[in-house]
Amino acid sequence: TVDHVELYSEEYQCKHSVAVEKELILSAGTINTPKLLQLSGIGNATYLKSLGIEVIKDLPGLGINLRDDVVVNLVYTTDFVEIESPPASFLSAVLFAVDNSTTQQVPYVDGTGSLTNIEMLFSTGNMIGNSWPSDWQNSLVLSPNIQQCKSTGTVKIENLNPLIPPAIDPAYLSVESDFDRVINSILLSRKLLSQPSFAKWNFREVLPGSNYQTRDELIEWIRGNATTGFHYIGTCKMGTDPLAVVNPTDKKVWGVERLRIIDASVAPSSFSANTQSLVYAVAARAVDLIVAEYRQKQKLHD
């Protein structure tokens, strides 16, 4: 049972203890929620004991199942001097060529044929700033955002100091099918910009570049250039299986009284959307559950 929370002031080098009268709602995010729980003795018992932490609740699934989108940036230079963002007509043409719709998401068929697993983002080189070569400033940047990746990583504390960030291992591209989807997104981008309708822009691929053509060459480039989609989820997943951390019916931590988790960490798997919409949905549902629960308690009390 959660009965108090310890707060630490780095500025004044002191602790404060705050009593929990009804319950604690933890919303520290996919990285810090498992960190705080592990520091509190909730998590994989074997690992916590190895750090000298007293185990309050053994939840072996806490801190695993870290999921994220993978992004690569594909750069195509052009002789045209455009405005600060691609013209609307250009984007419309790109989108029509991709999937004949008004969305900036590219369908990737993965079993059902109905899932949208690649979101294609567009920007221009001059939006990147000075981090790229000057001759890349006048360019189109296609950034495939690979959603619903199968690879999973971990978040683990390495000591008892709450001010030190946890060790994060995203394990990007540890599942072969994720590589296939990144490669497909690169090939799709190349096919797209080689269409006759884009000939007048004279696009020249500089990233990855013409040196990367075979599967092995593309895998080599992806390993060195893939980056985060900043859509971390899953480290305290909801469910009823042995690795679940949160009860999906009330958002409470399994086996711990008066503790709920309401943030992106409770998502059990990846999905085709930005995490902001997920958090809104989780929070809205949690509000309904909490209000209903306390109203029921009030009726019983009356």
C-alpha cells in the first residue's frame, strides 16, 4: 500500500515526505515512471535485490517492453530555390503519388493490409539549421516514421540515486522485420521522387546516397543513421499476463494498493498514431474510472 511520497530538493539537498490520503496517481512518463517504481521497490525482484533494494512487489514486466518508432532522414537536393517549406502543390502531388489520399501517411501492408505502419514526414533542408552541409540547405527531406515496430527495449535503474537517469536500451531494429520496413520506406521514397511529375525539380539523393543500393548496404547505412521517433511507450504495460504491470480495468498497479499509472508507459503495444492521442485517451478513461469508483464509495458510505 502506498502511504507516502518522498520528494527530494536538489537545490536545498533535502527530502520532504508527503502523505497519501486516498491514492497516488503516477504520471512520470515512459522513462521516469519505471525508474521511480524501481527505486520504490516495485519491479523485477531479482534485479532489485541485486541493487540492494527491498522488494515491495515483484513485477518482472516492469521496465521492459520499451517501444518507440524509428525514423530515418532522406535528403534530396535541388537547384530550385523554394520558400521555407514545400509548396502546397508539391506536397499534394507527393501525397497523391503515395496513396491517392490527403494523408501524409503511407500504407504498409503487414498481414491485414489495413494497417498504416509508415508515416511519411516532409520538411526542407533550411528548416534543419546549420547542422547539415550548406549545400544541403536547399533540399527536400523525407523522414519515414516507422510505426508499430516489433523491437522492444528496457529501462533500468543502475543505482539508488534518484537524480541519476536510468539506463535506457531501446534495442532499435533488433527484430529483422523492422529493418525490412525501413528499407521499404527508402525504396518507396526513391520510387516516388523518380516519377516524371517531379522531373522539373531535378532531385538528387545525397542521403543515403547512390552508394547504398543493396540490402546489406542499406542495413549498414540504417544502423548508423536511424534515430528515435520520440514515441516511447510500454514500460508499465496494461494487461492480465504475467508481465503486465497495470490492471486495464482500473489503471492500478497489480498487487499495490492506492497506486495508479496514467501515462504512455501503460500502452501494451505500438500503434499507428502519435503518443499524444494515446495519453489523452488513457487520461480520459482513467478520469471516468476514478470518478465512478469514488462515487460508488460515497454511496456505500452514505
